[in-house]
Amino acid sequence: MESLALLAAFIVAISVIGGPASLFFVYLLRRYRRAHLRPSISVSRIYTFLILIFAIPAILVGVRLLTLNLGIGGSVIGLIGVVTGSWAIFKLTRKQ
């Protein structure tokens, strides 16, 4: 039973931590681009990779939590993952 609880905590953590972490990396990327006149391509690609690695699983797990009948807590956690992950990808793909 402990392994099942650990798996459930890991699934919830992907949605709760992944979405806000991707938004944090978007903030760092924007801050880096504003600070340098000629930003490095490799640093921008690393930030983009980190944003996508955190945002896509947060969206997928969040949608899964929203579609399951888990109650209001599961829906709120899923909504956090979907909104923050989608917002991070939107800010990443938006033209400057």
C-alpha cells in the first residue's frame, strides 16, 4: 500500500510542481533575454527544453485529474497543472 500512495503522490506532484516550475523558467528566460543584448542561443534552448519538460507532463496529468471523478481536490490540482502549464507554453511561443 505504501507504493500505491507513493505513486499517487508522484502523479499529483507532477501536476502541482510541474506547472508552476515551468512558469518560473519562463520568467527566468524573459529576465535573461532582457539582461543581455545578444542572448546565447544555447541558454535559450536549455530554458525552452526545461519549460517543455515541466509543462507538457503537467498539462497531461492535469487533464487526466480533471477528467477523473476524484472530487473537488483532484479537480483543483488538475486545474492548477493545466492552467499553469498552458500559460507557460503560451508565453514561450508568443512573439516578443
